[in-house]
Amino acid sequence: MNIRKATVDDAVLIAPLFDAYRVFYEESSDLDAAMDFIKTNLSHDRSSIFIYEDEGPITGFTQVYPALCSVAMKPFYVLYDLYVVPQARGKGVGTALLEFAHQWSREQGASRVDLETAHNNVVAQSVYEALGYELDTEFRKYSFDLASE
């Protein structure tokens, strides 16, 4: 088992998993666009991606984006993507990726890691809660679709 920070050269390994992740969230499969998105993020340092390797193709990845908290005046990371291939689920891959992302984020000077997940994604919620993530009951999340105007 090896977890490491991905490079642009790893985009070809990550793209199929990223595409499957998007399909899980009911988006249409588009492997070419997934490849371009991952390559752009990595080549422009827009995100950091960590991959899980276990004697063969990667079996999972997580992607974090840098952010700043104005109130605390501290950096943090938004963990936006976590995906484990179906045959590797239930084997600790997701937990290992999350713990690696936490340690890496601490080393970058971040104060916390935030994430969002679908209300019905109870399997992932149990993993997050087992690691100590707390459900935010104080703030509401809103989104404004810029394409709707």
C-alpha cells in the first residue's frame, strides 16, 4: 500500500476514477473532459490529489482545494472528491486517503479540512464521522448558479 501526492503525469491514472466519481453523482461520463480537468488542476496547482496504489492500478483518490477562512484568518482545505473503486471498498482505502490528506494539510499549515457529501451517501458519512468529522448544524450552505441568469 502506498499513498502519494499525484503529479500531472498521473492524470491518465486518475481520470477513469474521476469519471466514475462524476457518474456516481449522476453526471454523464466524459473521460476526455475528466482528463483535461485533472491535468489542468495539477498543472496549475489548483488542487492537490492523493492516490492510493496497491500493487497495480490505483484504487482510490481524493482531491483537496485550498481556501481561506477570513474570520479565523487561517488557511484550510476543502476535500471535494473522494472515490474508491468498488472492489476496494470496505478495505480502509477511503480512511487511509482521508488520514493522509489530513496529515498533508496540517503540514501545509491548514487549520481544518471541510467537506460536503450528498444526504443519501450514508456509507461515506459513516467513514467521515468515524474519523471525527462533525456535521455542521450552525450554518446553511447556499449556492448561486451563475449560468442561470
